[in-house]
Amino acid sequence: MPRSTIDIDVPDLSGRRAVLTGGSDGIGLEIAKRLAVAGAELVLPARNQGKGQAAAAEIRAAAPGATVILHPLDLSSLDSVATLGEALRTEGAPIHLLVNNAGVMTPPTRQTTADGLELQLGTNHVGHVALVAHLLPLLRAGRARVTSQLSIAAASGSINWDDLNWERSYDGTKAYRQSKIALGLFGLELDRKSSALGWGISSNLSHPGVAPTNLLSARPELGRERDTGAVRLIRALSRRGILAGTARTAALPALLAATSPDARGGTLYGPRGFQHLSGAPAEQQVYKPMRSEEEAARAWIASARLAGVTFPAGPDDSIPASADGRSEVRPPLADPAV
């Protein structure tokens, strides 16, 4: 079945600095290419430096003359996040766009980060919270837009407040949903905090629908020795243009949310096709698990504690983390009633 052409116009981003996590493959690499083609100076943090270099070469091939700056980053390590934050603050360049795109999905058995957090919670959510905190002075200087990439899985589920780290009964799918719901609650609360405290940042959310990526592919380091049946089905549907999009079309909601002059803070963007699985990007209703401002405020406090960071209490505060600019590594919450 022929696939109709779906695209958006990305505005001129010359002179603007964009930071993108998870930009070394899949949907993230497609986002990176479009940002670079539009003229953005692209900061590309990557855990695997070989993949990062290969991605940078592909980006420069798509956008000759593009500025692509590689930095090491492992979102599952708060020390690594703090090191990146320190490096970028030392460079001192304002950041105009931050796309929190990286993530891991449904390890078959419970795994933990370097800081003792359940891997999906720590990588998909807490690492990004710490990154925002450490980059906050640069985001404020650039009057940045922060876009956090969710998943259609976050349309249902909840925060497991009684066992945030899934220590008592691990469920990979529920833990993945929780990590994306938490990131969405944080992103919405970031927009409210910025508006209330005059930080000059806007924050919104995106989701890619369904497309073939490496999230459900074989990942021996996660304990998944072969591709899942789900990713094989998604690939087959994508090839036929049925329900699932492609990595290129799945990148469009985040691009719209991050770059469009019409995109607003506190909103969600995703494909507008059947069940929001694929199609052209558009604003959508915020998922039900993220609509409570009380839940968002609770998640904000808990997330900062888990990340070992503090946020400014007013418009003139600028210290994003502990006094030396690095995260304090703290144990997981023993009492989630915050």
C-alpha cells in the first residue's frame, strides 16, 4: 500500500543551540537530522561514543556544514548527568531547545541504575529531571523550549507510589508506563513553575505513536536476547503503511512540539491518525494520568529528591543542583508520601 507523504515545516534554527538525548539512532536520529538541516547547533550526548560518532557523520551528510557536538552521557548515572551539565555550563552557551528523547523499554527482569533506581524510572525520567536541573541556567538564558518524549503507553496506568522502584513486584510494562507518566507530569509542572516564577522556559510533551525502533529489539545488555514479537509486527505494519508510522514520521510530533512557533507549553503533541498510532502531528488532549496538578506537584518533589537536585524557589535563583553544581546521590525514597 503506498504511504502518503507526511511532513512539517521546521523553521530556521540558525543561531540556536539544541540539546537532544537519544539522538544516535531511530526516532532520535531523525529528529537530530531535521534540527541540523534547519541550522541548529546540535549538542548530541550519547552513552555509546561509537554510535554517537556514526550518528554525527550521518547528520553531517544530511546537513553539510552542520555543527554537531558530541558529549558522553549515561542517563542511568546521575554522576554522568552532572558531568555533562558541568561541561555545558562551562561552555556557557545558552540552550534554546532541549528534547528529552532517550529511553529504555521493558527489560524482562528488574534492573537498576548506578544509583539504585529501577532502570526505566532512572533512565527515562529521573536522568532527564537531573539534566533539566543542571542545565537550567542555560535554558533560562536561551528562553528555551523543553520537549519531553512520552509514549502512547502513558495514556493509561499510574505512578506506583507505594513501590516506585518496583522492588516488591516488578512488572516491566507497568514500570515503563510509570516512567513516561512521571516524565509527563514533570514536563507539565516545569511549564507551570516557569510561568509562576518567571524562568522564561516553556515545556511541552510529545509522543511518536507507533513506529519500528530499537526499543523492543534484541538488547542483550537488558536481558533481551532476540527481537520481541511486538517489534516484528510493528515493522511489518510499517512497511505496509498500516497503522504504524516510520522513524521519520514518528519524529514529527517532537519536532513540531520543539520548533513550531505555534506550539504551546503545557500541551501534548502526537500523530492524529487512528488511535493516534500514526499520521500527521497535531496537538492532543493530555493523557488522563497527567491531568492532576496535585499529582504533578507530588511528582515534581519526588523526582527532585530521586535526582538529588534542587530547583530555584524564585526568579532570581540560579543554582541548579547542590552547591558544587553536581548531583547529590541519594537513596530511593523510603516514604513516597511527599
